[in-house]
Amino acid sequence: MLPFRFYLITDRLRARHDARTLLPALARAGLRAVQVREKDLAPRALAAYCRELLVTLDDAGAPRLYLNDRADLALSLGLHGVHLREDSLPLAEHAPALRERLRFGVSTHTIAGVRAAAAAGADFATFGPVYATASKAAYGDPVGPRALAQAAAASPLPLLALGGVTPRRVAECLDAGAAGVAAIGAIWNADEPLAELARFADALGGL
């Protein structure tokens, strides 16, 4: 069972709010898991950005930080885990030391992708885009709640619904079998991010 139900993904190039400023408040409000997803940053800059986040979170009760696609940096920075793309599998290619010390999430878009993530030893997977969203437009049309339900039924992994998820859509995702939800713009571009996080918490029964 996942120790969190809400998975916040960073995207500083699209966000209205700076994660370095907002994350401490979100952490104090109960946020428990964050994926640092800044694909444009070179490794050194990405490591520096993660260190900045860790410093800002030092007094806030740090949530679990997962770094997108860089297991080596996640390990060296002492982060909780790494989040991989489907094409970053199999996890078996990662050194045993990484597997022992890091938790692994995987982005999936099909039932085949979910099964591949499970076979590779992932701890959880995101699945989507479930609903239409600008941040996931490159991944094609939204798959919808029915596909989410089919993936959840076929998955031995906890799935987090991703893509256009709002507090009002949480119940539909949970009814489809999702273990929780993931979000990007719903928080980073919200007029009142803390209030929006609270609405997610209410809909999910906890973060």
C-alpha cells in the first residue's frame, strides 16, 4: 500500500508559483510526496535545484521526494526515490544498490505499460492522461476513466490517476480503482494552492 494518495509533480516552466517558495507551506499542510520533474535542466543544475528544495523543506517536514529519471542523482542527494518513463525500463538495469535504497515509480499510458512496470519491479505507477490537460497533450488524447478502470483491474501495482484531475474528479478516479491521484497545474497554477490542496485532501480522505 502506498504511504500517500496525492502525488504532486513539479513543472517550474509552466507553474505560476515557485516550488521553492510554495512547497514548505504545502508540506506543512500535509503534502507527503513530490516528483521533481524538470526535464530541461542539465544534471548539475538539476542537482542544485533539488538541493534548494531540500533546504526550503528542512523546517517544514519534508515530503518524500522522487526525482524524474535520474536514479544516480536521487541516490547521491539522499532522495526517497526516482520516477521513470516507460522507456527507462527495465529497472533491472539499475544497480542493486539503487534498487535497495530507492523507491521506484513509473509513468504509464497503457495496460501493457502498467504490466511492464510491475514486471520490472516498480513500487507504483502513474496512469494517464485520464482527462484532457495541456501539460500532457504530447501523450495524445485522454484515455478516460474506463481505461483507468481497466488498467487498475489489470495492475498489481497501485496506480495514481494523472492528467486533468481535479478535486471533483477524484471520486471517479477512486471508483475506477486508482490508489490516488497525481497533479501538476491543479496546484501550481491555482489561485489558492493551499485551499486546492485541502480540497484534494478532503476528496481523497487524506494526502
